[in-house]
Amino acid sequence: MNRTPTLLLLLALAALSACTSQPLLQQQASVLDVSADLEKIRAASDLPGMACMAVRNGKLVGFGVAGVRSVRTKEKIEIDDPFHMGSCTKAMTSTLAAVLIVINLGVNALIMRFSDPFAGSDFMLSLTLGLVWLAYVLLLAVPFVPSTEIGISLLITHGAVAAPFVYLGTLSGLMLAYG
């Protein structure tokens, strides 16, 4: 179920409630109440509650609330209720860190498994860097994943030698994403 429109609506209401010092209907006479439309969307999406506002040229043109504050209490949402504003950046970054940890564990397992035949060579280092570069390209192609940190870490750890590879990886990832 796609909840992105609901989150956007909730964020809009949070901004609205933070910015208003007087009741909405007293701010502008031509403000459109879209609560009935929101109720239809809320019921169809099986959500407990939602809210939205519309601003055009810096002026409030519409607002609406529908549903309840809590499923348990069944209290109706009011237009001046505060809403929590959050972001997904921490979740995305922690997912990226988990992916990199899994890649590192896999590479370490390969190193332990094949370390004797390649003792004294740079094969495993090259393999590790190649896998990190591949992860960078693939993650860069995914929207909203903070993968640039991988490229920056490659530049920090290997200096100017890694710059052409990071550049090519960035081009490859962006071409993969935007074709």
C-alpha cells in the first residue's frame, strides 16, 4: 500500500499548524475545506487519520482533516493538532551501512577461504575494492540512497589514485539510474 501521499499530507499539516497563530478560517475568507475529499481517501486507504493543506503563491487556499487521532480513543483529528515531522534518512543510511557490513563479511569470508593460494598478492585487495566499487555503482543508481559516502570513503582511503574509478563509478551509476 502506497503511503507516500499520506505522509506528504501529514507533513503539510504539521507545517500549517506550526505557522498559524490564528484560526485558519479567520486568515482568509476563500479557504477551501477539503475534509470530505480526504475522508474518502482515508477510508479507501484504510488509514486512521490524515490531514493536508494547499498553498498557492504564499497564500493558504485549502486545508482539511479526516479520521481519528488514535484508533483506541476515536477522538477526531482537529485542524490545529500537532503532527510529528520525520525523515527516512537515518533508516536509509543504516540500511546502507548494513549492506556494506554484509559485503565486508562476504569479502572477509572469501579472503579467509582463498588466502593461501593468493598469499603475498594484491588479488584480494583488488577484489575487495572491486566489490566496493560495484556496490557504489549499484547503490548510486537507487534513488534516495545516500551512496555518495562510499565514493568519498574510497577517495579518502586511496587518494587521487581512486579518483578516476570514483568518477567512472559515478557516471556508471547515474547512467544506470537515468539511462
